[in-house]
Amino acid sequence: MSAPWPPPPDLESIQQLVREADIEGHLAEGAPADEYEPEEDDLFAAIAHLPTAQLTAATLQPIIEDIWRKSFNLKDADIASRTPPITVLAAQIERFFGPEAKPQVR
């Protein structure tokens, strides 16, 4: 029996995608790789139960913004300045786990 496609989000993949997005720029400044661990955990918890059809950038972006707003105590203007990397992160999650996900070849 084969596994369902696309696969549901897994914590390790979410961690990798959040770290690649480096929304705050902390990793680029030399912070430890686990700098975003609380946000990664919160994001995974928020989306792990969602059906594939809901794993779209449009659904994910407000979830990510809310996690960032709470975690970093950000105001709307602060979130607006982070919109580009948040948008990229939401699109990447959709690309790997959303309804149009394709198998990835390494």
C-alpha cells in the first residue's frame, strides 16, 4: 500500500522551510539553527491537522502572520515589513504539502 500524496506536513520539513525563510534575518546574522524553534512548533501545530485542500498560501499566510505577531510582539506595521518572506514561506509550504504538490526529486 502506498502512502497518500501529497504527504501531510511534518515537523522536520516545516523547520527546514522556516529556517530557509529566516523571516527575522537572525540565522543570516549567525544565530543558532534552532532560533525559530518555538515558531516552527507553533506553525506545525497550527497546520498539521489541516486537510491538503486548505494548505494554500492564502490560508497559510495569516496563520504565519499571527504566530509571528504573538511570538515577536509585532504590530501591523512590523508584520507588513515582513510580508515578503512570510509570503515566500506560505508559498513554499503550499508547494510541498498543498493540493497541487508534486513529488520532489533531490
